Amino acid sequence: MRHSTFFWFVLPSALAMFLFIALPIVSVFTQSLHVAHDQVVEEVETCAVFSCTTELRVNAEATAELYEEAPLGKFAGLDNYANRSHLAFDEVSVVWAQASGPGEFFNGIYNLPFYKALTFTLAYTFIVTPLVIIFGFMIAVAVNSLSALVKGPIIFVSLLPMMVTPLIGSLILFWMIDARGILGSTLQYLMGDPSLSLKASSTLTWIMLMVYGVWHSAPFAFVVFYAGLQTVPKDTLESAMIDGASRWQRIRYVVLPYLMPLTLFIALIQLMDNFRVFEPIVGFNAEAHATSLSWAIYNYMNADSKLLNSAATTSMLTIIGVAILLTPVLVRTWRDFNRR
Amino acid sequence: MSQAADRRSPILVFASISFLLIWLLMASFPFLWTLWGSFKVQGDFFSKADWSYAIFGVRTIAETGAPFTGAGYYGAWVQEEFWRAVINTGVVVVFVVIISLTFGALGGYALSRSNYRYVFWLLMLALIFRAMPHITLVSGYLLPFFEWNLWGHLSTTVIVLVAINQPFTLWMLHSFFQNIPKDLDESAMVDGCTRFQAFRYAIVPVMWPGIVTTGLFSFLLAYNDFAVTALLLTKENQTMVPKIAGFLGSTQTEGNVMFAVASVVSATAPLFVLVIFFQRQIVSGLTAGAVKG
Amino acid sequence: MLKQILAASVFTLASSVIAQAGCGLSGGDVRILGNEFPAIQAVSQGAMECADDNVTVSANLTKEHRDLQVAAMTANPAEYSVAVVANSSIVPLMNDGLIRPLNELVEKYGDKLKKNQLITIDGKIMAVAFMANAQHLFYRSDILEQAGLEVPTSYEEVIAAAKTIKDKGLMEYPLAGTFKSGWNLGEEFVNMYTGTGADMFKPGSAEVAINNENGIKALNMLKELTSYMNPDFLTYDSNAASAEWEAGNVALMNMWGSRAGPISDDEGSTPEIVAATAFTAAPTLGGGSTPATTLWWDGFTIAANISDEDAEASFRAMMNGVDPSILTDETKGHAVWLIDGFEPGPTAQGVFATANAGAKPYPMLPFGGLLHSAAGAELADFLQGKESAEQALTDIEAAYTTAAKEAGFIK
């Protein structure tokens, strides 16, 4: 395809992405290299409903002047990346020097907000992604063996977890897993422990979030695999059968290799989505036990005093994290690409 | 795989069926629970005393005199005018799907037919774009949108959702087009068609299965989005999800929570129709290879 | 439920009828941004009445208002002419100079305002408050009676009462509170630390001063309280805690005054629990004299980046919104109104008792929010017993200092 034809075909899509994603990424990157100007504060008398006091106030005009000169704030280089809220180099080296063993070192690191968020994010990503793939595949195989009549409703039901808005879905589930909710009390009964509460322990909260993650994303893997199964070449399967291959052998040596590209695609999307896990943490009020990188960004932007530079820095670190995670997939795509 | 030729041991059939039943129960139970509970009062559905209240409606009988109440639905649809949000969602979803697919089909087609290095880098760039957390993007849009008076309109939200969804659409359609034999459009060009005509007359007729599947995912994204719609729309233009979140509010008012529950059930109904309607296309669409990396 | 629906539809009817009548404005465009809860809805309904052929009034009441307000009012002209704020959310607007002084407008049109409604900073009126709020003690008189206890006035007595109630087997978890990790937990810390009487910052600077014995005292009390709470306490916001109360599982809790009305209504609870629910001032800490809580207000501000005509129309429309005439039987229960002519009913007693006992207002410091978030995020580990009070305070201090450096308050 000629360059000019290619250009015109890609233009609408590229333009949309350039304007609404590339430009913001550039601005976020610039923002992550800056901090706010030194605030001009002054002591003034403040009278509110109940009493008067003398308090510090920002002098808005003086601050506005500073921003007139340098709208982005003070250039800070990589300071934001190195400070305690992010990679925390100084704090990590202190912990390293003081820790007597790996356990203590890990505890010290885990006390720092970025590493705490990163730990859960990575654990979630690497546990949920493979489970989603396995689970989705099993459902797809099971559904595929049913008669056409019941397939429609079953596909709909299987898609439900993906379709119900996570925001509300987790609110209802959050209630069901309460110690007095239907799932929570069933668990207590099954475990024989009447004081069991999923919300009070960090370990159980982690498990709960991951189970939710698998439940929510399995339908995606299911749909993709199910469709893939329809295209498995029949003649190959039949000749395998004639050769006396068992059902398991047929899945192992014919179906699975055929579905490999699909698995890669699901893995790619799921790695990325799970690395940005956010909604279940808010939905399940799980901040005390588990935080993620996306949650950290939300937290920086949601407070009364927003920390936009920190939010920008964490966003950049998220992108870098995703890029690292996806390297194996990228290398493979590169090889495929050169082959074609 | 035709099942007639495929004999299976009864144990395997049993295992497969029971696994499926467990999955169906897991997938549908929270929803069925919500459907049943949406006809109760808050004191039952979110009972602190005994979860079985949600089944038998003890408080519902005490407060309304009957075991079922439509108050949640009445409140959501009549009092809070949930139908406005439904219309807005309809508008947003239709346009997002159409525009996403148009952009994505053109771009994906070109990416699948060009062998230059920049194609690879474009695809990689799209992946990196997809990695950007949405909250960061949206908070970045706010100020320029307010400055240029773009904020609050449905059209702005549509464009933003299209852009955010473009990387995924592009990837999916690109791999789908790769599976359509090149001979098809190349022979059309030999016959004297331009590249666009070849696309229009040779490719468009055979691309529908892939489009339907990709469309389903675009649809779900636009339908379920909260991060973008909650911050970019005015009250009148609100779509369903932020509207439902609004019923919960920062301090939950008694009764309003049930509006949210009733709305969630209402919002799932059109999806049911859609899936039943497009079921075969979705399947054949993916079949045609959308996902063959 | 039915009552609410009726009231709401009457509201809508009334506003659409009166919409044509207006309230004497000559022209302008009024656009209101605020949080979504019944009291603010009532005020914005009042402002809506000013719409007529020359004046448009619209309102966007949403949970997301804090995320929108700074960007919306930085634009010129501002997307919203009125922002309804509280002590904490007014700070970012003032830091960026996005709201205008109201002295002239108050002089011209503010004759119905009381002096204490005017939020004055350095002589400039920046906001007009219309309701007050504070966390204070909710108690169950029947349970206290059964346990043979007086109404506690200090946190030490609260702990003793909780112990007695638990030991007598009256309740398993007699206490509740808004301890959800994040903003709620931060607020609990600010409240408790305020109870020690010490300042959170070194005088005249942005440097934090909580890493001391007062901080330890506050933290230990928070932890002691949680030992009498449902083990899920770190997920409890005011919705969850109120629901526990209405279910009769809790005998004492420090809760927002704005929740007193909904808890005392005829929905969600039994008449016995409602009848036994009573309100009093927030407890004190460690023999201190001021209640360990902070006083809050909600009020409206007018944007700086709008025309004077719109500003005047907005102010007058909002004056109509906070007019004494909006106090109906329905709206009286929504809040502790500061509006002239409001007679505090039983549900407003707690806030008034707390204010009269000398509680301090929540500080409107430009860097106060940073400490609030730092405490809310770092305290969860301490309350779960994963780290010591000293370590938690050191963490809060470190997190705050990092944030304050980024925001330019500490060099």
C-alpha cells in the first residue's frame, strides 16, 4: 500500500488518538517533571460561622503572578519520581541499610505507598490473568458442546458479569459478602467460623478482589475462545479422530495450538486491564487492605488539595509498567511482523 | 465441531455439564438476587438483621403492606426521569459504535495491508495509548473543554469515548482484516479499482462478522463507562451509569438506593435483547479471525 | 417513601409554576454547581424560583462536584456562576482566586443574612453559609439505662460505657464510627487530634506538628474505640454506620449531625430504636475541655470569572434559595440551618450542644487537606495492628511533608 493511501486511511483514527490520548500523555509527562511554585502565604483574620481566628492563607494574586511567568510550575526534573510517594529511593536505601533480613526489608518497603500499591497490582495481574484465560476456555469448551437451542440464553447469562456496571455490581456484591449477607454467612457456615469476615482481613480482601476480577473478566475470555472454537478446522479434527486421538489429545494437539493467537490476544488485553485495576477497590471499600496504581492516581486527584504532579507521575509509571509487562508480547509481534 | 461424530464418555459429559451449571449459577446469581430484591424496600435488600429478609420481604410487608413493591421502579423512572438517561445513553452508544467502527475499519484495513515498519510502531503506540489510565486522561480534558465551551455536550463525550476506544478497535479489526485474503481486494485493484473502491466493494461486503464483534465491545465500553461520562456531562445530558451513581449520592437517602437497584435491572434489559439478536453474528464475527493475533 | 415522592412531585410542580413568576431580577444567567443531598437540593430549588423570561437558572448537583469545580471556574467565562462548598472545598477555590468577594452584594441584597453566616477572610466576605454540621455523639438512651450508665461526656467514659454494655451482653459491638480508610478516617484523626487542644501545624508555618505525645494520645484512643466496633470498621462510611444504627446494633457513635434527621425518620428502623435515639455534644478527650470534633459549614460562593450582571443575578437567586421561607416542615429536618428563623428541633440539638461546648471549626488552611489525606491513608495499618502509633505518626508526617513540598508549601 502506498504511503499516501495509507495516510488517508489511518488519518481519522490516528487523529482521534493523537488529540485525545497522545497530547494528554505529553502534557502528563511534562506535568510529572514539575512541582507547584512556592506558595505565597500570609496570615489573615478568618471569621467563619462559629468564631474568628488568625490563619495562614494563600495570596492568590501573588501566586497567579508566579504562574503567569511559568504556567507549569517549578521544574523539578525527576524529583517527583524519586520522592517518597513514588519510587522513594532515599527511603528504600534506609530500609535496605536497617533491615536484618528479607522479611523485614519487604515490610519496610511495603510501608511505602507506591510499593504497597505495586505489590497488590502485580499480584492481582499475575493471578487474575491466567485464571481468566483458563476459566474462559473451560466455559467456552463446555458451552460449545451444547445443542444450539440453549446456547443463546446461556451466552447471555455468561456475559452478565461483564455487562453489569462494576460500580453498582460491586455495591450489591459488597453487601452480599458482608458477614450478615447471604454469601458471607454461607461462607461462615461452610468454614464453621461464625466470626469470619471477608472485609476485616487483608488476606481475605485480596482473595475477594481477585475472585471478583476473575468473575468479571471471564466472560470476555469466554466469548473470544468460544468464537475461536467455531473455526477449528473440522478436517484436521476428523483426521485426528481417525488416527485414534482421544478427546484430550485432540484438545491438546489440535485445538490449543490453533487457539494460541487468541490466547495471546486475551493475555495482552487482560494484562493491561488488570494492571489498571481500580473499580473493585473503590466498590468494595478495600482501600485499607489493598491499593493499586490506578487507585493511587484517583486518590491524588480526589482530595480537596489535589496533587496533580503526583497523579501525573503515577500515570507515567503505570504506562512504563504496562510497557514492561507487554515486552514479551511485543517481541513476538515484532517477529511475526518481520515474517510477513 | 459436529457433536454427532463426537462421542464422549458419560463422566466427561457429566463433569462438563456440572461445571457449566456452577458457572451459570455464579454468573446469574447476583443478578437474579438483584432482580428479586429490586421489588423490596431498602431495609430488606440491604438488611442488617437477616439476609433472608431480602427473600421474604419482612420489612417490605411492614412498610408497604405487600411482599412486593414497585417503588424503586416508580421512583427511578417517573420521579427521577430515568428515561432521559436511557435516551442519552442510546444516543451516545449509537454514535460511539458507528464512529469507532468507521474509523477503526479504515485504519485497521490500512494497517493490515501495509508492510512498512511504521505499521508495527503504530500498533505498538496504540497499545501504549491504551495503557493510559482513563482518570488521568479525563481530568486533563476538563480545563480545555471548559475554556472552549465543549464541556457537557453529548457530542464531546462521544468523541472522547471513540478516541479512548480506538486502540482496542484498531487492534481487533487489524487482525481481523489480516484474515481476509489479500487476493480479494488486490484482484479488484487489478480490475481498475482505486484502493478505496476496492475496500468499499470487495472488503466491506465480507467484513460484517468482524465488525459486529468489535462493535459489541465498543458498545459495552460506551454503555458501561463511568469515568468519562460522570465528569464530562451536564445533569441533563447524563447517561445511565452516572445517573445510577447519582441515586446513591454522597449521602444515601433512604429509598434512593432502591432507585439505583431498580435502574441497574432496567439497564440490563436492552443488553439481553441485543445479545439474543446478535448472538450468531458475534460468534461468526470472532470466528472470522478478529482475534487471530 | 410515598410521602417523599409526593413531596418531590409537589416540589417539581411548584417550581415549574413559579418559574414564570421569577423573583424580580432584571436579567442574567445563574448556573449552580454543588453536592447532591437534600438540604442543597432545597436551596437550589429556592434559587430556581428566580427563573423567568429574562433570567435562566440551572443547577448541576452531583457527587463529582469537587472534581469539576476548579476546572469549571478557572475557565473564563466560568461554566458555573455559583459553587456550593464546605470549609474544606472552598480552599482550592480561594487558593486559585476563583471566587469573588461579596461585600457589596451582601450590603445591597443581604439584609436577611445573619452576621455569622458571612465567611469573612481578611475583611472580605468570600462565602455565605447556610447550614452547619459536626460529628457528635448519638446514643441509645434505653441501652444506657439498662446498663445503668450516664450519658458519656468524654471518650474515656465512652470506652467504659462500651465495656459495660459488652460485658453485660447487651450488644456485641456497642460502638460505630466513620472509620473508612481515606477521607473518613482522616476526619476521625483530625477530630481526635483537635480534642487534645494542640495545633496540627507549627504556628505560622506549614510544617506539621502531630508527631508528639498528643498524636499518640489521639491514635491510642482511636484504636481503643475500634476494639468495640464491628471488625469491618475500616469499610464503614456514614451510610454503613447509620444502617448499623438503624438496625439496632450500636449504642454509641460519633456521627454527622446531618444524619440525625434521616435516622429519626420513620423509614429503615423500628419505632423503639428511633424513640430511644438521642443526641448530645461530641465527647472530650483526656480531660480536655473542648469536644474532640470539628465544626463544618456549607455555603455558597460566587465565581470570579463571570460578568457582574451574572454575579448579581446569582447572588440574588441564591438569597432566594436561602430565604427563611424555604424552611418547611419537610426541609427543617434536612439540616442544621443557619438561616434566620430556624428553630433547632431535637435532631439539631447535637450540633448546637457541640458548638456551645466550644468545639473548633475545621481549619480552612490551604494545606489542611494534604494532612487530612495523609492521615486517612496511613492510619489503616496502625488500626489493624500492623504497626505502632509512633511509626504511624512518622508515616503521616513523611507523607504530608512529601505532598506539601510538591504543592509548594514547604521548601
